[in-house]
Amino acid sequence: MLTIDGVGRVYPNGTRALERIGLTLEAGEILAVVGGSGCGKSTLLRLVSGLDRASEGRILVDGAAIAEPHPAVGIVFQEPRLLPWLDVADNVGFGIAHLPRAEREGRIAAVLAKVGLADYARRWPRELSGGQAQRVAIARALVARPSVLLLDEPFSALDAFTRADLQDHLLDLWAESRPTMVLVTHDIEEALVLADRIVVMQPKPGRIAAETRVALPRPRD
Ligand code: ADP
Ligand code: ADP
């Protein structure tokens, strides 16, 4: 469960990127956040991920405040952001280095199998297609078994066919452990297909302008 309570962010240069954001997500809920460029979507995800600090308000994951990057929150960006000097398995395992070796290797193998890349563990990032690299990024975000998964335009750099394939993969993965998900997207159809609820943001300052539940049947139902 994720609580965003009265959250604002003013950047050091004085730009107010977010104002009074309030959202409560149930465990397993999928929220899509849509809105034009500059309305604070990335800022919001950075705050929830612990990569940045709110200027006001509080963010709770399963009741605990998030003040720095934490294994309970996974994040996937538009670009895979894989480390080029590590192979696929080591990229996926980067954030779980503290786990005992057998546990770590078991988790890496399981999550790579789930994204259809069981045979790619010893490949290098440069050998992957765009869609494969993004599947590795999703595997890396899920391997720590986060209770919240954040996705910032995760499919918008991919062609339509690959995008549909990854949307299916994402719903399959979601169904396994049912993390709470926040999906930032420009693609309203993607929001309708994947989300239980959609919020529309507006800029200057970034705020929630509208919110709706999605009543369409979704593939996973
Ligand atoms: P979105 O993801 O919706 O495009 P952002 O969260 O990137 O929006 O940006 C929200 C606002 O904050 C914009 O006005 C942007 O210019 C500003 N902004 C983003 N990052 C910074 C930063 N590091 N310093 C100053 N202003 C920023
Ligand atoms: P896409 O259509 O997604 O751009 P690519 O043409 O990049 O796909 O890749 C097609 C296949 O070729 C993928 O299975 C990928 O793993 C493999 N591949 C791409 N580049 C390399 C490379 N430099 N070395 C080895 N395999 C590669």
C-alpha cells in the first residue's frame, strides 16, 4: 500500500514542480498517471522511489516513510539504464547483492525466466534488442520483490508490437506478486488497458486535475 499525503516539491531554483498531491493506493492497485510534459510526473516518481525528497508532505510505503532508495520500491525508466560493464544476470542482481549467493542466483534465474530471457543471463546489454533490454530492466526492478513498482514511460521508446508484448509481460508479472503499481504514460490506451484508476495531472504547479476509475474489462480479469 502506498500513501502520498499532501506532497509538494520545490526545486532549489525555485520551480514548484508539485503541489499538494494526495493519493492512496491499495495493495495491488494499478494507477496510471497521465498528463503533458512538465506537469510533475517524473518528479512524483522520483519522490516515491526515494531518489528525491519531498519539500512538503509525506510518502508511506506499507506504513513506513520512504526517504531514500529502498528495496520495497522498484522503478523502471523509459530507457533500460543497464550497466554496460555487467552482463544481464549481474545487472538484474545488482540491487540484491546482500542476499546469500544461492538465494540471489535463484531469484535472478526465476525473474529472467518470467520475462522470457532465461537464455540471456550471460549476454551483454549491447547484445540485446530494445525490447529485451527493457525486459531486463523490469526483471531488475522486480527481483527485490518490491511492494511498489514505479514505471516512468516504460514502453514509449518501443515499437507498437514490442510494446504490446511488454504490456502482456508486465500484467503476467504483476499477477504473480501483485505489487502496487504507478505507471506514468502518455498513452491513454495503455492507461485504459493496464490501470484500475487514472489520474490526470496539470502543470504550473504540478497537481492532480482529474481522477477516474477504469470500468473497462481488462485482460487480466
Ligand atoms: P514531467 O515528468 O511531467 O514532464 P517533471 O517532473 O519532469 O514533469 O517536471 C515538472 C516541473 O519541474 C517542470 O517545470 C520542470 O521543468 C521542473 N523540473 C524538473 N526537474 C527539475 C530540476 N531538477 N530542477 C528544477 N526544475 C525541475
Ligand atoms: P529490434 O527489432 O528489437 O531492434 P534487434 O534487431 O536489435 O531487435 O535484435 C534482434 C535480435 O538480434 C535480438 O534477439 C538480439 O538479441 C540480437 N542482437 C541484436 N544486436 C546484437 C549484437 N550486437 N550481438 C548479438 N546479438 C544481437
